[in-house]
Amino acid sequence: MSDNLFLKLLAERSHLIADGAMGTNLFERGLMSGDAPELWNVDHPDRVASVHQEFVDNGADIILTNSFGGSSFRLKLHNAQDRAYELCKAAAEVARGVADKAGRPVVVAGSIGPTGELFEPVGPVTFEAGRAAFAEQAKGLRDGGADVLWIETISSREESAAAVAGAAEAGLPVVSTMTFDTVGRTMMGVTPADAFRHLTTLPIAPVAIGANCGLGATENVLSLLGMREAVGPDSVLVAKANCGVPVFKDGAFSFTGTPELMADYARLARDSGARIIGGCCGTTGVVLKAIRDALDGYEPGEPPTMETIVEKLGPLAGVTDRPMHGHAGHSCSPEGDDGGRRRRRRRG
């Protein structure tokens, strides 16, 4: 992996800009709630490519593939469980096509989201079954041209361990982020510091670890500060917060964040130790440009206090019982697929 583009850029630069929300932007392009976004990699690759292009045009160094729900577990909700490898390979090929035309180095990160299932000992899914499904997804992403495998929005130690083990079978670097959306913990009760310790002690540890999605920018920065308790000098932290707080109105979710708020967020995330910074649900190209501009030439300062974070980003959001995943595969609509309904019941 010595010539791996992701590792090369990480070694050369102080920070990298990750992209924004795939799902939010696919809805703007006609995706309907309950549809499988991964099918668009084959049926509407031009629309998926236009999301990647929007982020590249606005400064992204890393673009995540449209494969968040690309495991056989998720695809079975759409009777497409036998197409996991095909759809993930297509997702990477679409992103690779955009990245290769950028005129500058752009990393293709193969997005791997949760299965929507509970793992042993809480639920029925075994480590081996999970690892096999994640490995199939990872190998499709690798064969389509991904530079790195990007596990995101995981809530349990058991599923994250299976995801990292499965992704590692593809022979690419692995990034893993978790979602801390339940009073400073994941839905399954994991704190940011515990998540970092758990991930760094796996047999094959991710090269970067962080927090994504959740309830908003304030919580994301606090999650990063929680991880700092456990980090070492060479640790690479990832921050990918939602664009403000989601609000449900007139049958759809919108986000309270502004480009200005997310610019403040980017600098606070950098101050908190993050080297890879982007946006999650609700983050458009305009918002990503604000993040990029805020970090150009920025020298990080001391870790922010709680007072500074709240002053700039607003108070902590209340716990919600709705899914807010603006990635492909987890819509910001309350009428998501069965996996989304299961998430709500478990969280509730």
C-alpha cells in the first residue's frame, strides 16, 4: 500500500477535505424515499456522478461512493441481495470516473454502512456472517477503483469489528467512524473514547477513526474531544458532522446549519484534532466550499471548551427517535425502509 493515494495525501498534507451527503443530494435529483440508492449506480450513474462532481468542484479531496447500503443485508430489503458485489463495484467506478477527471488528486473512498441488523450476543447476526457480507462489499469497491474503504455510522463494537475485518480482506486501508447520537454515546452505548480504544486494538486497526452523522455539529466536536482522551501522537481523527440539526417539517427533513456555521465547525473540529473533515447529512457543495475555505491556511489552536463550542455551534440537540442518515441508503425521511424502522424501534 506504499503507493496508495489516500495514505500518500495523508502523509503530505496537514488535513484533507472529505465530501458531504450523498443521500441528501440524491433526493434533490429525484430519489424517492424507500428506494435503494445503490441501484442508481447502474440505472442513473450520471446523477450519482453529478453529486461527486459537485463535491469535487467545491474542494473535496475525498469522495465517498454511493454504496452506504450496499451490503447483502441491506439490499435484501429491495430483493437485490445477490447484487452487492455488482452494485458496489459500479459505485466505485462512477466515483473513480469523476476523480480521475478532476485535474488534481482525489481519493475514492468506498462507503460501507451498517447492516441494519443486531449482532450477537444482542441479536442473531454472527461475526462471521457480518464479516462475509462486508468483505463482499469491500471487494466490489476495490475492484471498481476505490483507494480506501470507509466504514461509517456503526453503533456497536461487534458490528464495527466485523466490518473492519471484512473490509480488511480487500487489502486496502480502512477508515472507521461511529455515530454518537444518544446522550454522547452510540445507540448501543459506546462512548467516543471507548470506540477509539476498541477500534485501535482490533487485529487490523483502521488507519483513521472518527465520528460522523449524529445530531449536529456541536455533538460531533464533543465526540472528537472525547476521543482525544485515548488518542496517540500519530492518530488520525475524522470529523463528518451533519449540517446543523435536522428538523422535520412539511413531510421532509431539513437542516438548520448554514455555510457559516459549518465553517466554524470545521475550524473547531481541526482544533479538536481532526485531520479529515467534511460534512454528513444536509451538506451540499455550497456548504463544503465553506468548510474548505475555512481550513485553507488555517493553523489549529487549542482544543475548544464546551462554552466556545456552544457559543459558535449552538446547544446540544435533544435525543431524537428518528433516523437522520443523509447518506445513500439512510434517508432523512421518516418513511425510510424497513432497516430505518428497525433503527427507530431500537433507539426509541
